[in-house]
Amino acid sequence: MNQMLLEFGDDKKRRRRPGKTHDAKHRLFFALYPPDAIEQQAASIAHDYCRAFSLSGKPRLTTLHVTIIWVGDYASLPEDVVFAALQAGAAVESAPIAMSFDRIMRFPQARALVLCGEGGRKPLTRLRVQLGVSMHNDGFPHNIGGNFKPHMTLLYDRKAVPPATLDTLVSWTASEFLLIHSVLGKTEHRIIDRWPLLG
């Protein structure tokens, strides 16, 4: 970590509070990434659904992930928030998480076609709470409320599709979690740091 980031992070009076902004270009969040084999499985499912329902949305297969907790959206990425998030990531502990998705459905609010399921929800929720509490203890508002529904977005499309049970589970054991910087509108993810799930 560079010295400037360390020095900036120590100045709590200058810290901004995470949140949404209308001119946001950058997003910060913690996530799990699926391995290559799962990306290929998800790609097959996405392409099958595109053909079956004549969807025009393009599969977002280069940025497949499962969000653990959203940190904030920003016009420019604040180094103080990045510093706090790095501290939060380093402070939490979790065993490897066995993820599994057995359904495909559309989130109407986001117009997103997603894979979802209950496999891994409880340990992922515990990890989410640890990260949220750590950020809160460092002076930022917590972001752990609401109904947490782990999912992996395949694509965005305005067309509604019926929910369905998958013929084959999409499952893997996550051995690490990551802090991601997303450049909004460019389908681009930059990994800021990663931490092992050791238990």
C-alpha cells in the first residue's frame, strides 16, 4: 500500500461518507469471483436464455461476481474510503464458502437476469455483517440492512422472463473475497485487494 494512502487514511476528519451520487463514475464493493469453470457454465446458461427468449441484452461474463456488500458510488474514488475498506477486508475472518445457485430469475427493479439460491447465504451474510461492522467502526455508516439475496447477474434486459429451476447446480467453494473498483458504464472491474477465506 502506498504511503500517500496510509497518511490519508489516518486523517479521519477528512473522510467522506460512502453513498450514491448522481454523477457517479466509480463503484466500490466487496465480492466473490467464480472460477473459470463456473464462468463457462454461466456463459452457457446466459446464451441459452438469450436464444430461448430473444433477449437483446449482452451477457456480462467478463465481470461475473457475487456482491457481498456495496461500499459506495462516487464521482471520483476517495482514497479515505478505499483505506477504510482495506482495513475492513483485513480485519474479518471466514472459512471457505460453499456457494450454489439453483434458480434463474429476473430482478424487475434492476432489469437483471440473475442466478440465485440459498447455498452459501448464511456464511456469506456473516461475512457481509463483519465487513459492514468494521466499516462502521471506522467511522462510516453501515450498509448491512435489507433482505440480502446472494446472486450473480448474467445480463440486463428489459424483457421479462419466467423464473426457473436450473437443471444443474451452479456451485463452487469460494476460497477468497475481493475489494473491487468498478468503472461504471465500461463493464470494467479492477481488483484493489483480495483476502483468503481460511476459517
